[in-house]
Amino acid sequence: MEFLVDNSGHFYFMEMNTRIQVEHTITEEVYGCDLVKEQIRIAAGERLSPHIARAVPRLHAIQCRINAEDRRKISSPPGENCIYYAPGGRGIRVDSHAYTVTSCRRTTIR
């Protein structure tokens, strides 16, 4: 659920999403949990894991989303990745389906 809170402490309901959100990875990293796993456990009739029920924030996280598309078109199919280097290192999480296409046509978008 999403709310706005004003300076007086009043809460205003914005929306409720009943599905896992694309930003769920931020929550997983900050709280050290697996929300999809917990969602499946609950759907199977199991209880919420105790470490999730008492979770507290442990760090910060930033999410970046990259879309491969033709900026000249309102709706375009995904482009090809002629070169793709996934980031790595301590604290880096990559959730991606991107890969380098070996038979890539190199085109320049102007």
C-alpha cells in the first residue's frame, strides 16, 4: 500500500498493488529478505518467516532500470545489445535478462 503523509502526520491513501512490484528488489536488499519466496510460502498456507515479520532496515539500495528502445518511436520492440557488460563487485545485484547478441547488426540512431 502507498500513502502520503502531510506535515501534520495525516495519512492519505494513494494505491494498493496486490502483485509484486518491479521495485521489490530494493526492499529485499534493504531488509535482507526474499519477497517472492515469502509470497510463495504464504500462498502455500505457511506463516510469514519470523525473520521477515521482525525485519528492520540494514542498509541502503539504489535501483537502475535500463530499457533498450528506439527513441524515435512511441512504442518499439527491444533493441539488440551488441556489447553488454554487467556490473559486478561487492554489494552489486544484477537482475537481468540482457546479454550480448553475437550476430548483432550495428546501427546508429540519430
